[in-house]
Amino acid sequence: MSAFTWTCLAFMGGLLLVALGDLVSEEIRNRLDGLPFAILLAASRRLPPELRMPTYEEEWLPELHFVLRGDQALPITRLIKGTRFAFGLLLAARAIGHDLQDVRGAERDVIVPTPLKVTVLASEDIELLAEISRGVTADVAAQRLRVTPKVLRRRLRRICDELDVNTPIEAVVWAARKDLL
């Protein structure tokens, strides 16, 4: 065989080894990504049977996905953070199960009906929230609505209390969601 043939065979062998290395690397990465999920499933088995699936599917699994999709989603970082999170739950699963049973048992014992609260805003209040939603200061909004800044702030506080929100921005968001603005 000629040197050219040997060179071609060596080149093709090198390509084959690189491709095989990539396949093995991808397989290892996929298996390592599954490790935190396997540990989390084992942790859920330490919970009481009636709490296993709801806790695993509704609480722990979304939290693990959040941990794995953080800012630094490098494979080794995902493995370390995910495994640490899952092992923490594995070690604490029995205590968590007892606490959840106590909480859910207490919820079953005490049923408190919540009254339906209907909130109605006056047109002046909606106008005030519309001014705030435009991004103007309280002083500018007070001038436009022809009230003093003190009156405007008092009305904003009353609106926030009525809507059960903490800030005027939350009140604006509430009104926007209700299509009032």
C-alpha cells in the first residue's frame, strides 16, 4: 500500500475516533444529567404514599428544573447543583413527609370559608391609576388631576388598601389585568 492510502486510512480512523468520542461523551452527559432526577425519585419514595406523587411532580420536580436551568448551565455545574439539591431532599425526605402530613392534616380539620370580595373602583380612581401608568411623578399626576400631591398620595394609599396590594404599581398592574386602563 502506498503512503497516500495509509494517510487516508489514518485520517478516516481519526475521524471515526472523534465521532466515537463525541457519541460516548454525549451518552455520558445524558446519563449524568439523569442522576439528579433518579436521586429525587428515590427521595420521593421516602415520603408517605399519599404525598409521593403530588410532592414530587408539583413541588420538587419543577424546583429541580429551576436549579438545573440556572445562569451557569454547564454540564458539570448542572450535575453538582442538581445532585446537591436532590441529596438534600433525600436526606430530609422523612422529616418533610411528617411536616407535610401535619400541615395537610390540619388543613383537613379546619375549613374556613373565604368570602368573595368584589372590588369596584370609581372612575376618578381609574383616572388616577391611568396617570400613574403613564410613568409621571405624583406631583405631575396631581397637577393634571387638579388635586394636591398630599390628596393624591392619600387616594393612592386608599386604592392600594382597597385592592389589597402594597404599591401603586401593583394597583396599576391589577387595573391593567382587569382591562380598566
